[in-house]
Amino acid sequence: MTRVAVIGTTSWGTTLAILMARRSLDVRLWARTAEEAAALTAAKENARFVPGISFPPSLRVTASIEAALHGADLVLFAVPSRSLRENARRVASQIPPKAVVVCATKGLERQTGKRMSQVLQEEMAVELHSRICALSGPNLAREVAQGKPASTVVACPEEEHAIFAQEVVMGPTFRVYTTQDLVGVELGGALKNIIALGAGVCDGLGYGANAKAAFMSRGLVEITRLGVAAGANPLTFAGLACLGDLIATCLSPLSRNRSAGEQLAKGRSLKQILTSTPHVIEGVETTPAALKLAAQYGVEMPITEATHRVLFEGLDPRAVGGELMGRSPGTEWRGVASAEKEQGGWDVDGPIRG
């Protein structure tokens, strides 16, 4: 029987653990404290993050790192981006050398701008580096836990590891695709949260469907521009990991990032928003990290820059629309189409050619 260790009792970590345990896989969900593990075991559900969804019989919760990871064929991380390095450092020595590692965290490390797979590589044994995958898509945890149909994509440059992760995670209501474009999948999943904050501002200010659609489209170009500069395949951003996730995150009332943007537009401070929810709003952490990457690659990101000013510099959200609309006009795919010419085009499924 395939054995799975899930690191993180977050809403997404718990949901993925439930999803795999429903297929009778041996799933161990690692909790940070014995008290939390005992409470979850006694309740047979995660009432804080996934209320009303019972744990299947093959899902066990443990606070023991050794018990969680012993013999694991797949290790899945689903913790906030700000704590991924700490968690990886804590468990790395116990990860079996032949395990496939899947990161389901969508974000960038705020201090460094590094992608989550890069953080894991820095904390894990070298034999695991090529076995690190990223999972991302339009996956609102509550809907997935309820068994509503959903799809996602898992990425790894070594295709065999992505296929193994696909086989383990995929279920009757959760369809999984594979790709070798690790960079694109990670950046798409992380950067779309920034655009979702702005989409929420559009909702909060009552700008209407035209404005929100335009904002989302321009956000997609901005994400793709940075992704291409970082070496990603631009076609990845038209798929589940970016466009699909962008649509779900910008439109759904379940989206934390969209909701946070809406609250900002209605006058609540960022501090008030963050302290009123037990959930992490990843777009807040990702915004300054994305600007670090943009500076590194010399990429223009006006939406991300404006979002940073709203979040951290006191810019009134009502001023953003005028600033963005007043920018000098240009071609729609500037910074993306030129990169395609320079690099010789892209394969549909594989990494950049040339």
C-alpha cells in the first residue's frame, strides 16, 4: 500500500490528506503538537479549517515526525509559505531518500523571493532535489473536501516523479495533470494571489465586470512576463496552474485573497483584515517577494507595484484605478512575445527549446 505523509494541518493539507485517505491509502497527517494531534484524532475532523468533513479510517494524525515520515512513498507539504523553510528544516532528516516530495504551498519566500521548491532544495538532502514537485490549480479547499469536481496540475522536471504524484493524489473527483514546467506552475500559483487582491478591490469599489475582466487579463500578462523571464513556458500560464487558478481565486466568495481586497476597498486596514481570520492570505506575503523577483529579472509589474503601495505604503485603493488607466499605452503582450522570439519558441508540454 502506498504510504503518504502530509506536513501541515492547514485547510489544504487536511483536504488533500482526506482526499487520498478516501482511496484507502495509508495517510499520516503531521501536527506540530501532541495536543493538536490528540484533538484532531478525538474529533475525527479538522473543525477549525475543514468543518463537517470526517476523517476516513486510513487517515491518522500524529505529532511524531518519525511516525509520520517512516516509510513514506510521497511527502506532501501544505503549510504557509512563511513557515515552509522552518517546517522543511524540522522534518528533512526523516524523509526517505526515495520519496517523492510534493509542495502544495502557493507562494514565494518573502525575504528572498525564492520559489517553494528552491526553499525545499536548500533544506533537503541532495538526492531529493530532483524528486521535488509542485501542485497547483483552481483548488478551493472547501469545494474539494466536499467532493465537488476539480482539477490540478503537478510539475516536476523529472517526468516520472510527476506521474507518480499524479497517481497518488488523483481521485474520482480530483483530476490531476502533469507538466515538466516547475517554474511556471510555481509562479502561476503564487502570483495569481496578488491579482486576486486587486480583483477584490474591483468588487469592493463596484467597478463592474468589464473592469474586473480587464484587470484579470492584464494581471495574467504581468504574471506571464515575469514567468518567461524566469525561464517558464508561457503556455503554462494559460493552464490550470495560472489562468484556471486565477479565475477561481478572483471570482469565488471562498477566496481569501479576493475577500481581503474587497475589505481593503471598503476601508478596513490590512492589520484588521489579517487579525480577523485564522487563514493565511498568501497574496500579502507574495507581493514584496514578487517585486524582488521583478527587480532581479528587470521586469515591469505595475499591478504588483500598485498592490504593494496599497498594502504597505498607505495608498488609497481608490487611486489605483486611475493610475493604471493613465499609464502610457503599448502592445498587449509586450515583454512576452519578444522573449519567445529570443528563445526560439516553446514546446507545448516540455521546457523551453533552444
